[in-house]
Amino acid sequence: MHFTARHLSIPAIALLTFGLAACDQGESATKSVDLENESSRFGYAIGVDLGESLAPVRDEIDINALKAGLDDAYEGRDLKLDDVAREEIKNAAAERIQASQAKAMGERAEAAKAAGEKFMAENAERDGVTVTDSGLQYEVLTDAEGDKPSAEDRVTVHYRGTLIDGTEFDSSYAREEPVTFPLGNVIAGWTEGVQLMSPGAKYKFVIPASLGYGERGAGNRIGPNETLVFEVELISIEDEEADDSEG
């Protein structure tokens, strides 16, 4: 999660103050909390939400000061920091955190790029691996003859996707259901690679970041500059134009 000043203003939201405002500081308060009524369970649930939301920036936060701020606001006491000061502090922290995240992301991207290039160089030397002009690598696991799809077709496939260390990030096999999609609407490595296949074939693709999700990555599972490995089984081809005309 990327934090901004808006995220860091969470403790000021009135609803969240119910979670910790009335609690004593220290571990003993957690141990003695009574969760046998609705208000205490609600308060604890909100406290958990608050704690989890702040976990990525825990190194920036003094938890005792956070509890003191909650307590002062909840009890209507005079605040030790006025509105302007609090906004300045939160904005400065947000900028500091974003700079740290950007640095970490850049370092992660460089490491992934180097690891991917090494992996692909070694994989290219393996028997049965073909490298296309774009840099896509493929290996025929199960061959088949017949028509091949174009980028304008819809295809139905089963697949399994992993990082180069073997970590699985997606699998239609695990869901026990193939997927159907327009071949031109996926990452370039898939669009190019699946066009080499006929129904019944199963290929293994190694897709460089330039043909995958690039420097941005995709969600939490695929980082920046990740090289991806897919096993893809082409089940069927559906002509997009024919399908449109029938509809």
C-alpha cells in the first residue's frame, strides 16, 4: 500500500477513535479487554483495522503518542498540536515515506531485471527452447496440429504462471476452470506466444518484463521488471468476428 497524507490522517477519523481512545496504555490493557459485549467487540475490531492500516508505516509512528492523540481527541482535551501543525507533520511524513518506497521499488526493479536476464540467458541454452525476435522464449511441451489463433480471436486456455523462483501467482488449474479472453487484450508475451499454438498444444513461455508487466508490475504478486514463466494449454479458438456477427 502506498501511503499519502490522506492515509496518514486515518487516526483523525472520528470512527476510528472508538477503538483505542478509552484504553489504558501498555500491554496490560490488551490482555484485560472484555470482548463480551457489542461495544467492546466493535471497538476492538476498529482498533485492529487501525493497527493493520498503520503497519506499513510503523517505523514512523510512536505508538504511545498515537494513543495519547486518540485519548486527547476522544476526551475533548486541549490538543498539543493545532490543525496546521498536524497537517504539516503528516504531509512531511507522507513525502518521506513515498521517497523511501520509490527507492525500494527502484532497487527491487533493478534486482529483478538482473535476475531475469540471467535466468533467460541460461534458459535459452536449454535443448528445445526457441527464442523469438522479440525476446520471448518458448518450449513445446505437447505438440498439436491445426489452426492457430490470430490476435483478433478469442481463445480458451488453461495456464499456470510463476515467477522465476517458482512462486506461483496465478493458475486456472488451481481454480479448476479454464479461461476465455480476446488474445489481443493480454500482455504482449501471451499475444505473441499463443499465436504459435494449435488447440491441444501445451507450451512453456518465459516472458521478459518488456513483454509482460514492465516496470510497474501487477498488484502485490508481480513486482517491477519481473520475468514470468507460464505453462499454457490451448483448448480452443473462437473467431471474434464470427462471434460478433452471430450476436
